[in-house]
Amino acid sequence: MDANPTSPASGAGSRRRAFTLAAVLLVATAGAGAALRRADAPSRVLPATLPLAFHAASSGPVHFSAHLDRGAILEGSDGELRMEIVLRADRPSGELHERLPSDLVVVLDRSGSMAGEKLDHARAAVAALIERLGERDRFALVTYSDGAELRIPLAPANADAKRAWLEKASWLSAAGGTRLSAGLDLALDAVDSSRSGGRAPRVILISDGLANQGDVSREGLRSRAARASRGEYALSTIGVGADFDEELMASLADAGSGNFHYLQSPESLSEIFTAELDTARETVASGVVVRLTPAPGIVWTEAAGYPISRDAGGSFVVRPGTLFAGQERRFFATLRVPPTGAPIQEIGALQVSYRGVDGPRTLDLEGGPRVARVAREEEFASQLDRTLWTKGVAVEAYNRLRRELSQDVKHGDAEAARERIASYERIVSGMNQLVRSPEVDAQLEDVRLLSSKVEAAAASPAPQRAEEAKRLQADALDAARPGAKKK
């Protein structure tokens, strides 16, 4: 079950009501409501300033910490707060460590729309990737159009095999429709049927269009991609050109615990293949899971766009993907706390689990996070981490806005974009009256510039709208998840 489902509003009136409600709720958090500013509100005796930073003890290569942007919430507000989650993998010291052998499976769209330059670059990128493979690596190539074909079964990349693969790749041609589901099925079967310990599987899906044959449902395609996550390996996606469905391709990468890449043109395919191969070879932790077992009333609402699910025990679960040596990944978790209750509110138990080279490991955050409930604005302000709040606005809130605007642009809905931006400005500027962050003031100026750009894009012809929507979506996801991709 998804913890933060969203769906397009049925009309402009519904959108306006949704934006207005969001503004009212979040401005309340900022203390903008007169009821929250009452000078005569009773003060409670609180403990010393509550800790905001938390760490997990670690005996392995992965380190886990979290930092709250506030130690208190205002009574009667919406109770929203953010927590930055940091995952870091050690880089072995001394000589270069031995790289893991990879099982790399490329799933290539060869529908009619790929004909010409796109397929030419794809063939060249596949050839360059084959040349980079070591003898301990394994490789497979699946192509799909009206059907799907395992062009190259998963096998070791010895010299004879590589020569044969290069010949096969050179003869790839484009024709037919886009049976993406069949391509995914074949690729995932190739990995799952040949798993062996001490290897790092990775699937890379490429498409330039819309799934129009076989199972075209988002639910069905995401369920397929999630096989990779459940199998503790990664599925990354590459969308090429202006015609593919960026929401679908991004959601497939998230479901498969991989990366989403957007290419306006296919010239950079080879660079992405190289980065994905190097990520697989340097894997330190796979199947990474961040789990919050919440205290009563706590809800995890947002995680930099990653899907949030609930497990059988009621815990919130986010799967951000693998970690490679030397990688540090950061993302914000947005949580909602009940607006009334005891003076001190527990958040819950936060845990990270993963599979390392020596087996499964678990890291538990020490000294469980908690926040105070306060009645006075000055009490709230005294337990606010202004630096982290500012960062949360710049990294999480702003990029969530850009993801939402990408869909307004895609559908040419300039009115929805204007209302969304106006709501964001009211919310953020209301809170910043208390925080007084110059960085946030500067960003609000950037938002006004973004508004002009987005309105112009929403009013442009469909091809330009599609291109700008994809750029907004991809840039926003990358900015909200610093460190997620290998550079």
C-alpha cells in the first residue's frame, strides 16, 4: 500500500481547493494563524533542547544517520517536520579493492521510432559497453518491439563471446511496436534464473516511446520492475527523446531501486552505460531498506519522490537502492505528527537494512527521535534548526514543486501551474517570516523566474511541452537525491 498516493485533480476547481487547503495547513505550521501567536498561550515546562542529530552504531562499511529540522511543533498546526537521512559507504583504504563481477542486462527498445540516429547510438553504446566488460563479468541483451527476444543470453564476457556479441549488436534493426512488458519479463527472468553469490546484477531499460502492446498498465509494469528490488539488485531506466512517458520510466526505476536518466538525444548513452557498470562493480550494499516503525499517529508522507509502502507490521518502508564504495546519499523524509497530545512526542524506531558482501546487516538509529509540542511561537523557534530547515526547502520542497509542475507543463495547464507556484510562495514565505533565511528569500526570487518559464512552456506546442516536462522531472529527482548517481 502506498503511503502517499497522488492523482491528477478532476478539474481546476478541485485543484484550487487542494492548493488552498495545503496552504492553510502549512501556513499554520509557520505560526501564521492568530491562534498560534497568542501571547497569553500557556507555556509548558520542557526538557532541555531536544537532540536533533542521531547516529547508528556500525561495524560494517555502511553508516547511517538522521537529523531533524526541528525539535518542536506548534500545537494545533499540521505537525509537519523534515528529517534528513544520510547513508554512506566506506571506500576501502590502500590499494584499489577488488571489484565485484557484474551481471549486466541491457533491455533495448527497437520499435520503429528508434530507427535512425537513436538506434545507431544505441548499437554503438552497447558495443562500447561490451568492450569494457571484464572476463569475470556476465552480459545479456534483450530487445523488444512487437515481441521480446533474448538476443544474447547471460554469459561470461570472455574474448570469444565478446566478438560474437559485437557482431550480433551490429545487426540490430528497428521496427514494430513497444511491448515493454515482454522485454522486462525476459530480462528479469535472465537475472533471476542465473543468480549466484558474490555478483552484482543490474538491469538497464531503454525506451524512446510509450508502451503500446502487452501489459501497458502502470501497476503491471511497476510490479515487474519491483522484482529487481525484491531480488536485491537494481533496475535503471533511460528515456530517450521527447515521446516516452517520464512518470512511468521514473517510477519503474524507483520500483526497481535504480536510477532514472533522461536523454534529449542518444549521444550520451555510452556514458550512462559506463556509470551504471561502474556502480554495479563497486557495490558495497544492495537491497538497502529504510524502515520507520512509527509511534502512534506518526505518518511518513514524502521521501524525495521515492515510493513509500507499509509492511505487514505497519512500518513505513523506503527502498533507495544500492550503495557503491565511497558513496554518500542524502534525502529528506517528510513526517506528520499529531497536532495534539502529550508534551513530548516519540517519532518511532528508524532502521536501515542491507545485504553486504558478507551477508545481511541491520543498523538501528540510537536514541529514538522525538519532538516537543509547544504553544508559543518563540518556544517553537528556539528548537528549530534554521540551517537544515533552509536546506529542506531548497532540496525537498522546491524539487517536489518542480516534479508537480512538470505534469502541469506536460498537459499545458498554465492555470494549475500558476496556482501551484502561488501556493508554494505563500507557504514558504509564511514560514520564512519566522526563520528569516536569506537563502530562502533568494530562492523565492528563483521561483518567480521559474513561474515565467513554466507558464511559457505550458503555453507552447506539445513537443516543447513534452521536452520541458521531462527536463523538469529528471532535474528535480536528481536535485532531491544528492549522491544517488555515480558521476
